[in-house]
Amino acid sequence: MAIKNIIDADILIIGSGIGALSVAGKLCREGRQITVVTKGLEKSCNSSLAQGGISVALSKEDDYHIHFKDTMAAGCYQNDEEAVMTLVSKAPEIIREFIDTGMKFDTDENGELQFGREAAHSLNRVIHAGGDKTGLLVVEQLLRNINENVTIMRNEMALDLCVKDGQCNGVITRDENGNLKRYKANFTILATGGIGQLYPSTSNDTTITGDGMAMAYRAGCVLKNLEFIQFHPTMLTIDGNAYGLVSEAVRGDGGILINEKGEKIMEGVHPMKDLAPRDVVAREVYAHYLKGEKIYLDISAIHDFRDRFPTVTEICESHGVDLSKNLIPVGPGAHFHMGGVQATPQGVTNIEGLFAVGEVACTGVHGANRLASNSLLEGIVFGKLLAEHISAIDRKAPDFEYEMPVYTVDKLPAKSEIQRKMMDFVGIVRHRSQMHEIMEWFRQYMPQGCDSFCALDLTKTDNAKQEVYNMLTAGWLIADAAMKRHDSIGAHYVVE
Ligand SMILES: Cc1cc2nc3c(=O)[nH]c(=O)nc-3n(C[C@H](O)[C@H](O)[C@H](O)COP(=O)(O)OP(=O)(O)OC[C@H]3O[C@@H](n4cnc5c(N)ncnc54)[C@H](O)[C@@H]3O)c2cc1C
């Protein structure tokens, strides 16, 4: 069946987070016509939620070689060295350029940038804005940086990429009224973020359901490092439910993890104690949680907490946490995906005309575990490199039609069931002897006649069903990757 609603676009970007907007901001000023398709409103993304900040070697004591070393160490040396060097060495100049567009990061009384500390950084390196409102203020600045050459299509979900003979010429979407649309584009950019909503407890926006990864898989993209999922140790957690992130910067400023008896739980676990790499801290908090213990972040050492952390204050108070007691109840939640669509720092994938930027991409910079505050940086720096790459090439996409697949699904699980399975089998701790069970569980939801999660007849689904199908696809791919990596490393922790 041919889709009647056909729209021509030069550059089509899927998603509206920091990766997407960084690309759009540069190209629109060169007069390029850009269409951004986004699932919710433009600020519905993880980028807007980021609290801690952006790591960049801009302080007098710092040097990008130290940033390089910290990034490699946090990533357990599984990182792509060249990509890491590109990121950290280009960062100071690109962040200065971003500041020149009007972005206001927090400064001291002399007007000098303030640098915060986060886990596994060997010195203070994280610049922030509005205290812990960094992500939102960055997204608002990036939105101010785009012009009339950018058209944003809100509440529209990308469903499948149009790929034939290794070439991409656009995407199929469905808008909020249920209309299928076919965009034809010379350049199609995946900027759909990560996979946080695959887990029951997550810091991620509700739109982040692994769609980009699932679409890329169906289109034949090479995917990489999918087993590496970072869990954040400190989500505000009440009665087992997570209600938002308590930034690592709180521990950077002196917050300490304690149990109900007031004992410091990171004491003796790692030399960097509360500022140990995230996987180490998350596993420790999770181990206490499994024993039925409550864990708190003791913030009594932080004097100006409300001013420094207005977002965390708001999240806590709106959920009845009395901050005068200096104790925030916390637990771990899915936070960041180190793996994704294999791409170069310029966003180039194995499919011609299809690019990936931001969290959906796996450029190798994060290795097995991301260094805190390196991902907003990745979106800005590699977003700029991708925009420069597109500027430098002349591509006219081949003209072919999208052939609607024939496959359908008749049963789908509830989202909560997928989330529970993911946490039990491919969560913070993975049991080698049990992981195959989740693969069997996924198998029952594959379309009849297909031995994988193949592309569906889109006229027979709606956006809600497609989202669940994408979660199944992404979960199955992650579980498969986790089964194939036998040893524990970084965020992939396996026991018998
Ligand atoms: C609470 C929180 C705090 C964080 N704090 C920090 C921090 O301090 N520093 C740091 O460096 N990193 C931080 N991170 C991580 C960082 O925010 C993300 O890695 C980064 O913002 C990802 O940017 P992105 O552009 O790739 O994706 P996102 O910002 O997540 O944007 C993805 C976009 O794609 C859209 N989308 C998804 N699927 C579809 C579809 N099918 N069709 C159309 N649109 C779609 C989404 O709606 C969204 O607009 C934090 C993350 C969270 C959740």
C-alpha cells in the first residue's frame, strides 16, 4: 500500500534533544531546510532533564588529556580512543562557541565559570546552568539558536526508516491524528535518545522507549555495545517507586549515602567512596535494596542546598520529602545507554544517507560506562561535527518507494511487564544461568512467520502498539548482546 501523504525534506531529523538541535542550529544558519519530527513537544526529551552539567576541560588546572584519561578509565578502556580524543580535544572550543551564542553557565563573583565535581572525574570539570537546571537551559538556548528554516513537527512518531540497497531516503511517521506520512529526505538523522523506559525505575523522559534503536535494527544498521546500560544510583525513591533524579552533583558537593543506621555504605567499597564510578555505586545501593534496606542521601554537609539544587528541591518537596531532615530516600534507576547505532563522531552509519547523533549513537566515546556529564557534551560536539559533515557533502537521495511489510502482531504485553523482565534479567546484576529465559519470553511476541522483530504493516498498528513493539525489539537486542558478553565489565555485571 502506498502512503499518500508524501513530504519532501532536504534534512530530516528525528527527535528534538541536544543532538538534534545542535545539528539543526548550525545547518539552518547556512540556509538549509530542516524538518524536525518529534514524538512529544520539543522539550520532551532527556536533554531537558539533565541536572549535573557538561564536562569540559576549561578550568585553569585542567587539560583535555586529563579529561581523556578520566573518560577512558570510567569506560573501562572499552572506549574508542580516537573518538574520545576527538570529543575532549574539540570540547573547549565548541563550548566557548556555544557560550558566544548567549548560553549562560553559572559563574562566580568574578564572572569566571564555576566547575562542579562528579563521580570519576579527577578534578572539578562540570559546568552547569541555573544550578541544576543545565539541560533545560541548554535546550532553551538551542531552540533560540534555530531560525525559520527549521520546521518542528510535534507529537509525531517516526515509525520506520526507508532503506533500500543500503541507502536511506527518509522515514515513515504517524501524526497525532493517526495519519501515516512519508518524508523523503537527502539526509535522515536519528537523534531519538536512549532506552530508559525499558526499565521500571528510570530517570528518562516517557518518550524514551528505544524507538531509534529498533528502527535502526529493522533498517539493517550495525548496532554496538548494547549490553552497557548505566544505572544511576540516586533516583528519589519512595516505597519502591522512582520519582526523578537526585543529581550526582549532590554527592560531588558533599552528599553521602547512608543506611537506616546512619552507616556510610560506600566506606571500604571503593577508594573514591561516594564518588566511585556509577556502576560501582549503583550496585552497592542495589545490594542494600535487595536486602530490604532503605538508603538515604545525607545532605547535611551542603549548606546552600536549595540554591544549588532547585530542581532536586522541587522534585523532593513535591513528593513530600522534608529537606530540613537532610535525608533523601534514594534507589537506582536506568539512566543512560552507552550502546546504540554504530556511528563515527560525524554520525556516519553503515547506511548511506542515515546518520546517528546523541545517545542513540554508539560512537565508542563512553566505552563500558559513561563518565558523568560527558553525554550533553557528546550531543553538542558531535552534533556540530555531523552538521559540518553534511555541509561538506552533496547528496541527492535515490528515489524509491517504501514497500509496506506484510507482518502483523496480534498480542503484545503490557509495558510494565517488559520493564519488570528487563530489570530481573538484564538489570544491574545479570545472572548468567537465567538470561536465556528472557530470550524465550521475547520470542512469543515475534510476528508469525518471522524469527525476529521484523518491520510491521504500519497500517495495522497505532503509535501506542508500535512503541511497545519497539520496546520488545530493543529489549530483545539488549538481552542478546548481554548473553554474548560472558565477563563482567563496566556496567555489564554478570554472576552465575
Ligand atoms: C534526569 C537526567 C539527568 C541527566 N543529567 C545529565 C547531565 O547532567 N549531564 C550529561 O551530560 N548528561 C546527563 N544526562 C544524559 C543526557 O541528558 C542524555 O544522554 C542526552 O540529553 C541525550 O540527548 P539526545 O539528544 O541524544 O536525546 P534526548 O534528549 O533524549 O532526545 C531524544 C528525542 O527523540 C524523541 N524521540 C524518541 N523516539 C522518537 C520517535 N520514534 N519519533 C520521533 N521522536 C522520537 C524524543 O521525544 C526526544 O525529543 C541526564 C539524563 C537524564 C534522564
